Amino acid sequence: MSQLGLAATASKALPLLPNRQRSPAGTTFPSSALPRPSNRRKSHTRSLRDGGNEVSDAKKHSQSVRQGLAGIIDIPSDAVSEVDISHGPKDPRGPTDSYQMNGIINETHNGRHASGSMVVEFCAALGGKTPIHSILVANNGMAATKFMRSVRTWANDTFGSEKAIHLIAMATPEDMRINAEHIRLADQFVEVPGGTNNNNYANVQLIVEIAERVGVSAVWPGWGHASENPELPDALTAKGIVFLGPPATSMNALGDKVGSALIAQAAGVPTLAWSGSHVEVPLECCLDAIPEEMYRKACVTTTEEAVASCQVVGYPAMIKASWGGGGKGIRKVHNDDEVRALFKQVQGEVPGSPIFIMRLASQSRHLEVQLLCDQYGNVAALHSRDCSVQRRHQKIIEEGPVTVAPRETVKALEQAARRLAKAVGYVGAATVEYLYSMETGEYYFLELNPRLQVEHPVTEWIAEVNLPAAQVAVGMGIPLWQIPEIRRFYGMDYGGGYDIWRKTAALAAPFNFDEVDSLWPKGHCVAVRITSEDPDDGFKPTGGKVKEISFKSKPNVWAYFSVKSGGGIHEFADSQFGHVFAYGLSRPAAITNMSLALKEIQIRGEIHSNVDYTVDLLNASDFRENKIHTGWLDTRIAMRVQAERPPWYISVVGGALYKTVTTNAATVSEYVSYLTKGQIPPKHISLVNSTVNLNIEGSKYTIETVRTGHGRYKLRMNDSTVEANVQSLCDGGLLMQLDGNSHVIYAEEEAGGTRLQINGKTCLLQNDHDPSKLLAETPCKLLRFLVADGAHVGADVPYAEVEVMKMCMPLLSPASGVIHCMMSEGQALQAGDLIARLDLDDPSAVKRAEPFDGMFPLMDLPVAASSQVHKRYAASLNAARMVLAGYEHNINEVVQDLVCCLDNPELPFLQWDELMSVLATRLPRNLKSELEDKYKEYKLNFYHGKNKDFPSKLLRDIVEENLAYGSEKEKATNERLVEPLMNLLKSYEGGRESHAHFVVKSLFEEYLTVEELFSDGIQSDVIETLRHQHSKDLQKVVDIVLSHQGVRNKAKLVTALMEKLVYPNPGAYRDLLVRFSSLNHKRYYKLALKASELLEQTKLSELCSSIARSLSDLGMHKGEMTIKDSMEDLVSAPLPVEDALISLFDYSDPTVQQKVIVTYISRLYQPHLVKDSIQMKFKESGAIVFWEFSEGHVDTRNGQGAILGGKCCYCQCLF
């Protein structure tokens, strides 16, 4: 059977009751509601909802149904329905030239048709009168977002499609600009004028015109804007459009704070002393409009009337706008002067609203009851809430149910709220607010809000009732007792979720709400409003871009936001942009869950938020012990209790690193821009050493930062040093490692300085404060100056008023002086704009930041350093390479660590183990097995001291032998796989010395690769050449220039390596030494000289080797005569060979050693030696040589000459 058949059958099966009520659209549906308690009350309701019209005849009704179904489904000509299923008063396909509409207005998708017919069936089955197919959401921000989410969920559960109800959004240019969430959620949006809300969301005429033109079934007003304007329901009802809220008469009676207080007094509900306490209104007048004369008696219209009323009521008192709400239109006063100063502010925040005075109940709790009322006199009290944590009378933390009062008192509050709603025939959702004294247990009526409130999800969680969905159901005319969730709330049969609505419709029976009690909630819910306000600056609203909003829902934590990452909060928006809810089986459990959830929220951008501050509130002992009151938060603010800050040293290090990284990035960007344009960049690029000055909470910190590598820094302050690592995140943040811990840093530049967020905690790097410049700290509108231009103003005295996101805020002078206005009243301001100048009375009295003379605390390395040789080797080698890249390190420490590790016999074994741990699972099985077997054998010998050599050749042979097998493709794959192993084995083929040569040569090559570029050319020419070579990656040019700037440190490193590792065997580095000696700029002088010395040593070493070979018996083909000839050649050689001969005195081969000594003496004393007179004797102490001089020899040793007499002279010498 088709869905139409079901709907039609259901409609025909329902009995037509004689008392029919007419729907706003002009069609009828048999009422299934309970009879009204009295004829008078029924008549009152009919006048609100029915307009006094009679039921149309059956022919007109049938025609109306067919017109509503036209274009959707085919129906039999004789089908008669008792339900109006039209989408609105006009065909939505009509002209749309007045407003720009976006989205799909008419859908022909079968799923949409099916869900549309199911809406009709749903409404008819549950006793409703007017199915609602489409809704205009006349709101934005949090209200619109929450409503759309709730309706989508309800529609999916009820009709099997979240799109069953068509949702149309209104969108201002500001909403479009910031990518507002409610626009994304809607099926369609209509662009409306921007600016203040009187141009859009509070404009009744505009809302009605759009609703009529788009052809919606209903309008949802949300909260704020036009939600409490009685003109809206009247205008919509006249157009046949359902208003999802109370009728105008109820709104007039209870939505107005003055009227609701008068009605409460008439109904016997206790009220605080107020300006209308003396006014007595008969109860029967509450059903209609309160007489204007009585209403006026309860209000004050001038400042003097307000002063007089406050004197009667008593201080402290509240000046309140009757149409205010959300913290607007309310001020606390303590004396007559404050009344005179603040009365105009209240009038300005809610223009045209009546004003009244009420005594302030200090040390009281703000409790409230959620009501839901249908068109038939049924009123449900859906538990209670406690909203006592407020600042400037705007709620910050809400929770439910009430735990501070006994259950009997809570029930009394609920019953009083129900009586109040019944007294005026209220329809829809409402909240009745009370003040409760914890000392006396007494409660006082505060006001009734004729709308859904921001904190309604608290009730949804503990009552398990979808309130926006319930509003839609009530708007359809469905009685409360038919709504499945309401039945469940009261513990009635056939209650539950909306998915059982058919069962409820068929089997549920009516019940009397006055005679049943609801089930007490099993747990507790805590809610926190997320606002774009600055807790450190008196909770001033802030606006701007939102870079990131990150929140992870959990089973007991849920949240929604009116903006997304990449969006923003504009100057006409409400400051609240998020709401977080946490559930627990008890109040402490819910608080703990909320605290953990808030700590995980990430909110970044130009805005401030209250998240950190609220975490502190949740953890405050007064809050956890439930000892708070409505003035508790304002007291904390007055005492300047601030949110927890990061430890000072983390703020300092984080701030210094942020400033350094930002400056370096800007420097590189500027340098690259020069290269891109083909211009000559600056000669020096400062990226290694910098000095940062930070002003944090009155202290001035001076930090020297030294860059030791990519993202590695040393920070020095007052003879103390810490090391930190930092790397940039893809979302613009920094990840800092300090003292073994990691910290995430985000930063935003603003008028007052740089706001850092470190691990979710905020600190401000303040700019140098100049009190003579009065600047706008956030986008705002200058309402008026409170002092004349050229007048004298005292310190901390308001000098102007601005409007910031609907709030009127005073601006205080930071010092005393003569003010000179720079802006005009009514002008829009941006952050940083100069509002006025101040000629200071005493410039020397201005408080300035004091230099910090302390030191960093002792901290460990950013990352724990390993003591293993191969890890130390890798760290020291990396440090050496960072020096060659232009960064700074302690050269002596780097070289000493590197040499020590290179000389350690354990190094190759640990390097092999590390590589195998990575590659073992990927190696061929046979190769892996053979390598492990042989390696284990040698490693065991190593640790037993039997063999200190690494078996590089053996392991290499095994690898090469295994690579010889397999196909060509397999060989290529395996070769790539074992390449790291082969590189390691090749470097150790000649032992540890060979590996050291390999390492040192690679470091030398890095040095020469850069410095040879600058050796013979002018720097600007070199950079120009590099620019062309690396045109696709100019960062390489920056890296080369940075490396060259560290040439002095690089030369120190290379020189130290030469002394430690090259000097013993310079011949192994001959080619590199030649290149070093060829560097001809004066900056390379010392290094080139050192290389030349080592080259000379290389030549000497080569000469020694040549002499040793010529004096040794290297083969059978060489005879004694050949060696003797070689000795004679050396004696008479024109080259200076003495040093080479001396260096061979301790030669290991005694035969060669003897010939060297003989050759040396022969060369030294010939031709004065007696031929063949040189004789040698070897003893333990060394070799003793005897020789004989010929007659007349002059001995010139020791610089003195002597003629030796006689025929001959004998000499001996110990070698």
C-alpha cells in the first residue's frame, strides 16, 4: 500500500469530533486533545490560534488537499483528507526577484515525496492539525545551528530521512564571509541585508516576506533577535504560517519582564522588591493585555525616576531592560551616581525597551524550569537547571538537574512554573527563572523567557527530549501526551523515541499532566558556553578569523559550534560560538568529564576564548563543592583571578623561539624575493644569532638565541643556557621540545602584542606600552565620547563607549591627562586604530616593564641523549655537518666526540646491528641466515677479546655471493635493498682507520663544495650564478649563502680535524689538501697554510717510503751492489733527504735501519770519512756507530770549528 493510502486511510478512520479547531493554513483536523479545563481558557486559546474563523465546507477542504498534493503525487478524485499538507500559502515556484534565494526550492526526488507523505501521516496519526514540511530559520549562529542539527536527527529517526523537513536559512553578507555553519547545514538559504540585526534577523517585515515568498510551512525564531517580538507571530498567523513559539498575547504577557513579574505577583508567586512591587493586577487581567496604566507604574522612564526607585527598592539594585537578555540591557548599581552613569547604557543596548528596577539578591542561585506547552492546555515541566555561574548576568556554565535545593523545593518550582504558563494559555517552549536563597530556602520569580534558551540541551540530555523537534510537533498541533518522548519522560506506556510513533498513535492513551510525576533524572549534565571573549580584559568580546576549531566527541561529551575551521566571528555576531556538554552519573563525574573535554579543545585564530578560564572555574573548590552564587564569577573577575598561565620559563623560551622562527622565515622570504626579482640580495643574511626582547606580565626578558641546526637552538639569558628544538607544524603552529617534554605553540598578532597559546594555556607577549595612544583593541563601533575633546581625564576613568558584538563597553583611560579625540562618534573601528591621544600629566609615572635579572632553571636536553657509541657518533657527525651548514657548535667538543667514537672498536658492530634491525625482515631468507650466523660468531669473539676487527670483507663476500643468484629484476631489487649494508661494509674494508678516512673526506668535500664557489669570485657574482642554477629551488641558494657565512667556524672545524685525523697520514688526503691549499682568499689563509704544511709532510712521507724501498731487499733480482748504488745516490743526492733519513732511524727492519744510518753519516761527513770505516753495534739501549775521519777534518758541530790533529780520529754515536 502506498504511503498516500496509509495517510488517507488513517485520516478517514479518525472520528470527526464536533469540536474542530482551525489550523493557521485554513484547513481543519479533528482535535484529539483532552478537553480544556474551562470554557474561558479554551476560548482564549482559540482566539490566539484560530483567529475566530469557522471550518470550511468539505468541498473546499477536498480542493485544498488536492492543491497541496499537486505536482507531488497523484490522488483519487474522491480522496478526502482532514490534514492541510500544503507547504505554505503560496506556490514557491513564483517570482523571486526581491531576495536572492539559493538551493533547491522544489525537489522531485522520490525519497523527498515519500518523506513528505510520511510527514502528513505522522501529523494525522498523532492528532496534529497542520503538517510542517518546511521551516524558515529566522536566526543565525548557535541558535540556527542547534535547531537544524536537532531537526535533522529527529527527521531521520521519525521519517527515515534527515531531509524530510526542508530547512531554509537566512544569510547576511557577514555570515557568508565567515562561512557560517548554519548556511552549510541548510537545504536553502536566502541572502538578506547585513549590518545590525534590525536589518535582518530582528526585522519582522523581512522575515514574513521571505517566509511568504519561499512558501514555508513554519518559522522558527530561535533566541534573541525577533524571538520575543509579538509582532512576528501575529504577522505570520495572518499569512497562514505557523510560528514555532507562543502566540502574541502570551508573549506580551510573559515574555515581557515587567509583565511577567506583574502576572507572577497576581498568581501569588514570590517576587523580589522591584519598581512594580506596589502595582496590583487582577488575575483576570492576565489573560489579556495588562492595562497600560498599571504597566507604566512598574517602569522607570528617566534617570531621576530610576534613582528614586532604587532608593525605594534599596541598593544594590539592577537596572533592567524588559526586552533584554543574554547579558544585554542589565546593569548592577550600588549608589545614585552609578544609576546616573549606567541608565543610558541600558537604554542604548535595547532601544525602545521599557526599563524597570529590581533589588539585587546577592548570594543567591539562579534556578530555572524548562516548560513545554501544547495548544490544548497541557503543560510539561521538563526538569530544572542551575545557571548560577554568570558574568555580567550572562550565563557561562549551566547544569542540571538542580542539586542545591531539596527535591520538594524543585517540585514546587516546577508546579509554580506550570501554573504561570497555564494562566495565560501559553503554547510552545518556555523557561521560568527563579532566584533561590541557599540560606533560607526561599525562591523568587525572576522572569519567564518565551522561547527556547541557549542552555536547553542540558534539559535534552537529562530529560531525553529533543526540544526543537517537540516545538515542531507542538506547531503541528500534536498534543503533548501523543509525543513519544514526553510519554517516556513521564514513565507512560508506549513512550520512547520517535521511531515508535505509529505504535504510540495506535495504542497510547491520554493522561492528566497535573496528576503524574516525571521520572527523576539518573545522572547530571554540565554545559559550558564557548565565547569569543578575552577573560584577561574584562571579558571583552573579540571577533575575527578562526583558523582551527578541533573537538572530539565522546560517549559522555558532546558539543556543537556555529563556525568551523577557516570561518570567523563578525562584528554583528553574538560572542557565543560553541556549547560543550558533559554527562556523568553524578555532579562531580560530569564536572571531571567537562574539564577533560575542555582541555582537549583547540581553538586558534584572531579571536580570544574563555576555554582556559572556564577550566579554572570548573576546578575551583567553590564550584566543585557547590558553594557558588550569581555574583561568584563577577567577584573572581573583580579580584583579577586569571586563568592558569604556562610556567614563566616555558613562556619565555616559547616566545623567544616564536619570534626567532618568525623573523628567520621573514628574512628568508625577503631574500628569496630578491632572487626571484633578479635583484642583488643583502650581503649578510642573519639566521643563526639573534637577540629577542620579550615583555611578559611586567617583566622584560632579553634572550640571545643561537641556531645549532635545523630547528635546534641554544638560548642564553643572564649567564644561563638552555637547549630547545622546534619544528613548524602544517597548521601554522610550532612543536617545541624543552627539558624532555614537548609543547605545542600557536601565536596570533593583535593590537596589544603577540598572544601565545602553549599547550592550550595563554600568555601575552606585550608590545611596548604607550599610554599616550588610546587604541582600539578589537573591531568595534565608537558610540560616543564620555568626555569633551581637550578635557582632562583621570586614570581608570571611562572616556568613551564602544559597541562590540552587540555589547556596550566602556573604554578606560590608562593614565591621567588631557584627551584629544581622533575619531568621530558612530565610526567603525578596526583593531589598532587610534581613538584618541593623551597628553600625560606625568610621563615619568608611567609604569614600565622591569628587566628580569634571574636565570633559567636547570633543564635537561630537549631529547634524552643516548650513551651508546653509534648514537653518540651519529650526533657528533650531525653536529659537524651543521657547522658546515653555517650553524654554531662547540668545535672542540664536536671533534673530540667524533674522534673518540671513530676510534671505538664497538662502533661498526653497533652500526651493523642498527641497520639489520631495519632490513632483516626484508632480506632474502638465505642471505639473512648466513649473515646472522657469521656475524654472531665474530661478535662473540669480539666481546671475548679474541678479535677486535669488524669482519667487513667476509660479510661483503656473503652479500655479493647471494646477489649473484636470481633473475635480473631480483638482483636489481636486492641490490637496492642491501645498499646501506654495502656502504657500511665498504667504509670499513681497511679497518677503523679506513672508516675514519671515509668520514673525514666526506666532511672535507662538504666544505670545499661551498667554499670553492666563493674562493675566486665576487659574492654577488657567485649568487647570481647560483640563482640561475637553482631557479626552481631558490632555497638552495639561501642554504649555500648561510653555509658560507659560517666560514670562520667551518675553518676551525676543518683545521681541528686535520690536526686530529689527517696529520698521522696526510698522504691519504693528498687530493683534498691540494684543493684546500688552492683557496686563495684571505679568509682561507690559515686553512690553506695548514693544508700546505700537511702536503709537505706528505712529500716527506713519500720520500721516506722511496728511501726505504731503495735500501731494502725487495726481490731476488736486486743484489747488494744495487743497494750500495742507492746509498751512494742518496749520499750525493741534490735533494734535501736528511729529514727523511732521520725519520727512518727507528725503522722496523734492522737491515734497512743500518743502511739508513750509514747513509746519513756518509752524507753528513763525506768526503772526510775514511772509506768503509763506519761500523755498528746493536745493544738494548740502541745502535752504537763508530766511524773514522781523515786527517785535517774540521768538526763544525754545535756551531764551533776544530782541527783534529793526527792521522785519523775515531768517533762514536748512540742511535
